Amino acid sequence: SLSLAGKTALVTGGSRSIGAAIAKKLAADGAAVAITYSASPERAAQVVAQIEAAGGKAIAIEADAGSPEAVRAAVAETVSAFGGIDILVNNAGIAVNAPIEDMRFEDYERMLAVNVTGVFVATQEAVRHMKAGGRIIHIGSSMTRYAAFPTASVYTLTKGAITGFNRSLVRDLGPKGITVNTVHPGPTDTDMNPADGPVAAIVGPGMAIGRYGLPSEIASVVAFLASPDAAFVTGADIVADGGLTA
Ligand code: NDP
């Protein structure tokens, strides 16, 4: 039987790239999956259609991760569509890179809103509905372990915030039977960080396995943490980075 049969999941930022791969993998493992999107409604509809074509269950919800009201509504819609929420994957994230002297305050605020406030609000609202066996999975970054290039200080600030949130949350959620973990991807071939883009030229030589990761290779780690097999794993930072930060 499928490891996530009967479970329901919400993946933020599931219209493209890593989030889309996570949504498809959780659905393939048996979960009913809600994805949120902001700028890419057509891509979100495609992900839903692909999941349905494979025999799975999915819905797409427009919800800017930087809007607390929209994020709360997305959790509520997931619960009303599927009858609950067992798995939350906080994947939506943005990176605006600039040298610290030039970082615009509005870009700082937007990164905090999407990468940190969005994660707090989604987590708080999901936990209010979660039963024992629940799973919270954050998407961090290998940049919290090794800053491979300049201009990403604020992005890394936001991902570092999630690392602290992750650790301390285990004390609140452990007694409820809910686990919380962070997957830290290394360079992964997506729209944000294409394998032939500017970051690749810098980090390429550091990739122990000699290549970028695939979104599906992050999704498989998330799926393990979402599964009943991972019940004893909580508060962990799971690095999937092809050895970049080893
Ligand atoms: P992409 O930019 O390729 O895709 C981002 C996804 O998040 C899209 O589905 C996008 O949806 C969604 N998203 C972005 N902003 C918002 C928002 N405000 N509200 C709702 N959804 C939003 O990113 P990746 O797939 O590469 O990254 C996914 C996560 O992994 C991020 O948290 C990122 O920081 C992290 N990460 C990525 C790495 C990499 O090398 N790729 C390495 C380490 C971490 P839409 O277009 O509909 O707005």
C-alpha cells in the first residue's frame, strides 16, 4: 500500500520547480495534495492535471505566501476540501540577491514576508487542524551551512530563521505527535537556480557528485519525512546538496 494513503498535504509554492516535484511525489505516494501559487496559475493548473492524470487527487489555491490572510485561507480551503491536513510543506520562497550595501529595504521586507512570515502563518494555522501523526517540513537552504557566493546575506538570514524555528517547534509539537523538520537543498536545477546559470559557475566545482540536484531528488527526501517511517525524526536538518557543504 502507498505510504501516504489517506493523508492530506498542503505544499506552498507548488506551481513550479521543487514545490511541483514535491506535490507530485506526495500525490504518487497516495496523499491528496493542495498546492498554492502566486504568479503562475497556468503552471499550477498543469501540476493538478498531471497529478489527476496519474490517478491522484489535487487542488490549486491562489495564495501569496507574503499575505497572512491568503495563507490562512489556503490552509482553511485545504481542510475543507480534504477534511483535514496531515502534512504541510513550507516550500514557497524567493531570493533577491544584492551586495549588502545595495540591498533595497523593500526587497528585504518581501523576503522576510514570503520566506519567514509565510512559514510562521502557514505552520500556526496548519497545526491548529493537525492530529497526531502530523508532519511539518520546511525547505531551508544549504546556504545556512556554507555561503558559497556573495550577495545572498538576506536570503540566508531568512533561511537561518527557519532553522531556529524548526528546532524550537519540536518542543511545542512533539507532545502532539507532530514532527517538524527542515530539508536543506543544495544547488537544484530550477527556475530560481538553473544548472546553467550564474550560480552554477561558482558552485559547480564544489558539487561532490559533479552536478546539480533535480527537484525530484529533493521531493524524495520530503516524502520520506512525510511518511510514517519518519516518526522518530523531528527537529532535524536534512541536507540534500550533492556534498557541496560536506
Ligand atoms: P523557483 O523560483 O524555481 O519556484 C518557486 C516556487 O515558489 C514557484 O512555484 C512559485 O510560484 C512559488 N512562490 C514564489 N513566491 C511565492 C509567493 N509569494 N506565494 C506563493 N508561491 C510563491 O524556486 P525553487 O523551486 O528553486 O525553490 C523552492 C524552495 O527551495 C525555496 O524556498 C528556495 O529558497 C529553496 N531552495 C532552492 C534551491 C535551489 O538551488 N533551487 C537551493 C536551496 C533552497 P508562482 O510562480 O506561482 O508564484
